[in-house]
Amino acid sequence: MLTVGDADSQAVAVARDFMHLCATKVLAGQDEHIGNELSDLVGLSPMAEGIVTHWATGRKGRALWMVGSHLAQVEAVRTSFDVALTETNGAITG
């Protein structure tokens, strides 16, 4: 939320409102500062915040999924076929 505008700007208020409107949230790995902000924003428990700030940062494809009030620790596993279709880093750097 910090990157959409100045702290008290309308852009930040709109981004926060959108976050609350989403029934499904996928929280990828974040540093601890952003993890604290997410905890305040969506009410993460200390364990859920740890998943976002530690476990999810350990490898690509890891995230905390919030579906309504249900939380799930998810790791996406891609086959070689999936990688060929979805790997965008090579296109950006090459």
C-alpha cells in the first residue's frame, strides 16, 4: 500500500478499500515492514504474518491464501510444460 501514493493520499485510501472488498487474497512473500502493514490491514495473526514474511520468501510460488476467513499456506509447483508457458523473467531480461 505504501507505493501507490503518499501516506494519506486518496490513492492509498482507494487501495485499502479495494483490499477489503476482495474475498480472496494471495499474499506473496514480503519483508517484515510490509508484513506488519498487511497484518494491520487484513488482521493477520502472528503465525500468518510469519508465513508471509519468512516461509513465503524462501522460494518462488509460495504464498498465504486468504479465502474469506479461511487461511491456506500454498506452494505452487510448476511442471516443465507450465514453466515453458509461464516463465516471463527470461523474456524481460533477454
